[in-house]
Amino acid sequence: MGTVNETSTTETGATQTTSSGAALAASVTVDGDRLWRRLMALAEIGATPKGGCDRQALTELDRQGRELLTRWCEAQGLSVRFDAIGNLFARRTGADDSADPIVIGSHIDTQPTGGKFDGCFGTLAALEVIQTLNDSNIRTARPLELVAWTNEEGCRFSPCMMGSGVFTGKLTLADAHSRTDTKGVTAGEALEAIGYVGVDADCPRRFAGYLEAHIEQGPILEDEGKTIGVVTGALGLKWFDVTVTGMAAHSGSTPMHLRHNALLGATRIVETVECIAQAHQPDGRGTVGAFQVSPNSRNVIPGEVSLSVDFRHSEGRELAAMVAAFERGLEAIAAESGLEIGSRITADYPPQHFDTTCIDAVRRGATAQGYSHRDIVSGAGHDAVFVSDVAPAAMIFIPCEKGISHNEAEYATPEDVSAGANVLLRAALELAGVSSTEEGA
């Protein structure tokens, strides 16, 4: 074996690669067919009749998915461990194995009527990156770790992003273990049942950097014909539950001027949410997604309406302005209509800005390979959002057909899947550093 490249370490701890090793590493690309085959094989576990996947967290199907991923990782010589919330870490040693690792991955749990790509693409792209380095006998200066976070989706056990939430201290382990599903089973009991309770949730290893590849879950890249989204951060959000209370009354016997129609007030709230979001473009989002009318009878004036409101923006100041406008709007609607309107905040996450070094590595990875790309802000929550509070992080997006996700029709092309994995490979190598390339290993 002949070492053809060495690295040095800067004062900041970043790895630097000499030109010979960098040139050799730059010529390496992932095996897109192998990555696609693995995606399709994992999707068979929990496959639905409509071509999607139902592999919810901490179920028997989740156990089978974890076992398959573990076998694939161990076949590549990776050491696999699980922490106390069941997050999977698969480690590839580096030249300096005491150095903090570069971590790449996502999750493998799905929605009840989910697709084949959400989360799974990022996890298996990470595995493909590692196998490509193995096949090419490229050793990184820092260790590389694959991660598959527990219960990102949050559909069986709330909250979403549970595994990364525990890892980063957003959620205590005891709280996470105590969460119940609709049948009263706790997450701790379910984790024990599938046999994936590990250790060290309170003392996680530090990350030198974290990269997560993901389908966009939106239509922007496809609409603009871009292959790669360089994710610079994630929208902050404020969620509200709103209740409008009027008076239920007979639809025929009650004159129009004497009505207290809760639904009329609720529709004005819907219009207010839309107007606020439109006034805070391009990153403003406003949605009323859930609506319950009581008593919900065709000949009764609605006496009460409950609705959800979802505001998002990439800048904290703008999000605060949207919320302030919403609160003023509720006061005005209540005063003008005579209806009682109450609201409470149910979720509050600030906008997240990813690390510039990690973002630049993703951007250079896309540019070096000639992929069309654009900067983009994630409108959805991801594990990377939590991780970015404790480590440098960034994300890579690829298009998904018609922007559809959390749906059995979710689809990404093999070409885009390969492109995203290649960008992940380049960015991970830049952050981890190439220690050596060996022949005949």
C-alpha cells in the first residue's frame, strides 16, 4: 500500500488536503444504481398497495428496517451503536480517530401513508458515500459517522424529531420515553419491545460537522429546473389553535342581522392569515390547515369553530411582525363581529441559519460537478435544525416530483438521487479531509 496524500490541521481544527489527494478524491463518484437498489429494498419493508411506505417509528417494521440498515453498515466494516432513544450511529474510523466526526444521515421512519424517499434518501446516501470511500480506498482525516435518527416523523409518538431532540437536549429522555401512542403504549415500551435501547443519550459525542441530504418536499427546485438546493437554513414557525365562539341557532328562524355566526368570523381569520403571509414575501407562509365546525349541521348556524394557524418565515423579526399582525387581526374581527375569539400558541421554533462553512462545502460540491443549484430555505422541520444548535450543520435538497411528500406518490428520479449523493460525498470529504489514498488495500 502506498500513501499518496497527507493532511495537516489548521489552528481552527479544520483539515486541509494536499493537491494530489484532493485531485484523486475529486474523481470519485457514487454508484447511483446501488443507492437506488437499496432505496427500493428498504421501501419493501412496510410497502403499501399504492406504492408508498408505512414504516412508523418503533414498530415491528421499524425494527426490520433498522436490522437491514445495520447489516448493510456492518458489511462495510462500520461499528454500529444505539443511544438510549434508539438513534443509530455507524462509525468509519479516520486517520485521527480521536477527532470529532463528520456525521451524515437522516431517518428511516415514515408517515402512515408515506413515500420511499423522505429521510431514507439521506440515510442511504450517507451509506453510499461511505461505501464509495471504501471501494476507492480513501481514508479521511476525521472519522465519518452515519446516523439514522429515531422518530423524525412524530406520527405514532409526538413530538416529531424526537431522536435528535433528545440528542441535542431539546427533549429529556424521560419525557420522550413517556410519550404514548393512541393505544397507550409508551415510546420507552415500544423501544424496548423492538430491542433498540442503547446508552449515552445524556453524553453524546460531539460533531465537527453534520450534513443531511433530503428531498425538498416542495416544488421550487422542480419549478426552476435546478438539481441541487443548497439549504441555508429553515423557516421559523409559530402555530396557534384558535377557537371562535358565537351562538348556534336555527338557520331558518334567525334573521341575518341577529346572528352570531362563528363560521363567518372563522372565514375572516382565514383571509387574514392569507393576507399577512402575502405581505411578507418571499419567505412568508401562512396556513389554516385544520377546521372543525360545531354542530356541523346543514340547518344550524355554526356556534363554534376551531382552526389551526401556521405562520413561518426565515427571519425572526419578520415572523414576529406576522404574529403581531395576526393578533391585531383577531382583535379587530372580534370587535366588529361580536364573536368571542381565543387563541393559544402550540409550537414556537425560531428561524434557523445553518453554518456557513458547511453551506459553502455543499455549494462547492454542486459547482464542482456541474449541477445546477440555488440557495434555498427549508420550509419543513428536519433533524438538521436541532443538530445545528450544537454543531455546524447544513443540508442538501434534491427535487421531488410536483413537490409531493408525506404521500405514497412521493418520487425523486434516480439521476437526482445520484446527484444529491455525489454532492454529499464532495461536501463530506471537504469537511472530513482526505488523509490518504491507498492502492491494493
